[in-house]
Amino acid sequence: MAESIQNPPEESTREKIKAAATEEFIHKGFDGARMQAIADRAGANKAMIYYYFRSKEALFEAVLRETFEELVTRFAEIRPEGDPDPRVLIPQIVRLHFRFLAEHPAIPKILLREMHSNHPIVPKVLGEIFGRIRSERYPDFVRIFEAGIRSGKIRDVDPLQTILNIISMNAFYFIARPVLSVGWPDVFASVPEEKLLEMRERAVSDLVLNGLLPRQGD
Amino acid sequence: MAESIQNPPEESTREKIKAAATEEFIHKGFDGARMQAIADRAGANKAMIYYYFRSKEALFEAVLRETFEELVTRFAEIRPEGDPDPRVLIPQIVRLHFRFLAEHPAIPKILLREMHSNHPIVPKVLGEIFGRIRSERYPDFVRIFEAGIRSGKIRDVDPLQTILNIISMNAFYFIARPVLSVGWPDVFASVPEEKLLEMRERAVSDLVLNGLLPRQGD
DNA sequence: GTCTATAACCGGATAGAC
DNA sequence: GTCTATCCGGTTATAGAC
């Protein structure tokens, strides 16, 4: 009874552990993460982790699933409305994807960090999630680009490459963020982050749009 | 004496260990890598690793330094010759960078994998290497882009953003390669790798060049 | 559901023979 | 330079009191 009245509702020990584990896995990776550190971060007891989750592996899988579940949910919101003119849609797509990553920087980090290892969980979870994204959203974008090419509104470029270009430029910024601070400290260690994000998003949008618009000769 | 005659010359135990460690660190990361696994991979005894390198950390630092030393050396070869017209140089720069990564896919992988952890070695080594690249090569490229903008040969885009665009698209392909196989198995698991590389390089070059050339109105 | 104590194991590192 | 045997600290995981 006291249980059902408690609030805030999502601050249960289980949720706190999951949140703490997400942070720990981002910073240390699966092998580097310590169960004790996760417990400390969650303000909980180490034994509680084993009470709620069976093992370190099971905890990791739970974190992965929850994180990518969020990814799929948010991608569903990327539904360009109104005019399907690619010249209008491209900046919209870039913006939605970029801002999504800005709000969830953990996603590309965990994904790419564990990608090269051989935890069987990673391809397992990833296969399912990618399958859903592919079948639910990807064909829409391809169709829009192909229509734009046929009507001559954009140059004849393979839509897959265009999508890779957008994903690359958007995701790389968040993955490589710490490297940039080391490489260009005068820019990435002094300009406010919100300003940097704005500049970066504009640059990506600008390049993709101008790179796809037809030229005189075409 | 038998030592000095032996060949191939670079297949010393020390070199075999270093090569094995590079592989192991790529696939498992620093924390996940096992000294025993490195020894097995090198066909050597575990104690030999400690004989040649002092500790796991020292071995890791040696691997990092050697890898990035190679990076700096190869960047020195990226010296565009002849006409400094950016319209000629952009595809050259993209090609040299892309092909360098294709030959050394370990670089972006190790770099980004350990970036988010807090091993003090990573920022230490990286700071030095980046410093050298920055001071030796970066200003040349910026100067070329700025000259192109002044002469109206390319649009007025921040050279730093252009360079980030190129690095992003080139590097992301190699980092995300395993994810692409899962996401688009019909393409990235069936088309030959050399063909994929060629398509990808062309797409990057095409986008950067067309995105920078001036339009009618400009 | 929460905690303490501890078992069981693993992996980095070293000693010392050859 | 190469190998075997072993130490030792740290980490996952569990037993069991409250």
C-alpha cells in the first residue's frame, strides 16, 4: 500500500539502477563497468542489482533494449508533414535526426562501443531494432528522394548514400565530441555547446541541400 | 648471429606481440583485452609480453603511439600538388583520407572506443598527435579553402565545418561498418567490399564538391 | 526489499629455472 | 630470450540475517 502511493513514480530502485547502469556502460563499456560503481551511482546496494536483474549480462541487455526502444519510438515521430518536396524535407530530416541525437547522445556511443566486440547480445538486440526501423521508416525516405530525382528537383544520387551521408555527419559529431575538444581546443573547448550544435546542424543541412540541388548543366 | 640472419626481419617476437595486441585491443577494448589472449594470438608466451613491455598499460600506450605515428607520417604525404584550385583538390583530399582509413581501419576504431573512458593515456597520446597534425597540415587546407572562397571558386562555408564534414563521412563508414551489415544486409553483406568502398568514396567526393561549388545566384 | 559477509573465480603480474 | 608455476588483488555472484 505504501508502495503504490510513493512518488515520483518512476524513481523506483529498479529504475534508478537501470539509469545508473546506462551511464556506467557508456563511460566504461561492458567490461570496464563495475557492479559496485553502478550500485553507488544508483545510491543502492550491490546485491539489489542481482535481485532485480539476474546478472551483469542480463542488466546490459535490459539497458540496450530500453535505450533502443526509445530510439524506435522517437524515429516514429520523424514524419515529415506537408509538401514532400525534398528541398523542404532535407533540412527537416537533418534537423530531426540531429536534434534527436543531441537529446540522446548515449545511443551512438553505446552502439559503436560494443559493436566490435563479440557479445552475442549486441547483434541480437541490434538486429531486431534495425529490422523495425528499416521496415517502418526507411522506405518512406527512399521514396521521397526517388520522387525528387524523377521530377528533377534533386540530382540523381543513390538515396542510400545520401542517407548514409546524413547519418554519418550527424552521428559522428556526438561520437567524436571528446576528440574534437583535444583537436581544436580553441573552438570546441571555448564556444558554448548550444552554439556549436547550431553551427554544426546548419553546416550539415547546408552541405546536403546544396550538394543535391541540380546544377545549370544537369 | 643466428638472430641477425633470421627473416622475415620484422617478424620478431616483439613485433608479433604488438600486432596481436593491436587486434585484441580493437576487438575487446582495453578492459576487455586479455594478456593471455594476446600471447596466444602472437604464438608467444604470456611472460614475454612483460619481458618486452612493462605492463598492460605500457603495451597499450606503445600500440597507440605506433598506430598514430603512422597516421602522422601518412598525413604528411597528403600534399596536393600543382593547381591549388579547390575544385581539383577536394576530391584529392577526400580520396587520400578515405584510402588511408581503408588501409588503417584500426585507427578510428581504437580511438573512438577508448575516447569516452578515463584512461589518462588516451588524452595524453592524443593531445600530442593532434597537436602535430594541427600545426603541420591543417593550416594548409584552411588556407586553400579560404583562397577558393575569396576567388569565388567555392561558396563561403567555414573551412572547419567542411573539414569536419569530410572526416565525418569518411571515418564513420569504417567505424560503423559492422552496424551497416546488420542494418542493410542486402547491400553491405552481399556487395564486394572493394565495390562498396569505391561507391562510398565517390558519394562523399560528389557531395562535398557539389555542395561547395557556387550556384547561379551567388 | 534491503543489507553484510563471504564464497568462488579470474586475470595481471612476478619469481625463478633453463 | 623463453617457459612454468604461482601469488595476489579485485570482481562477480550468492548465502543468509533482518
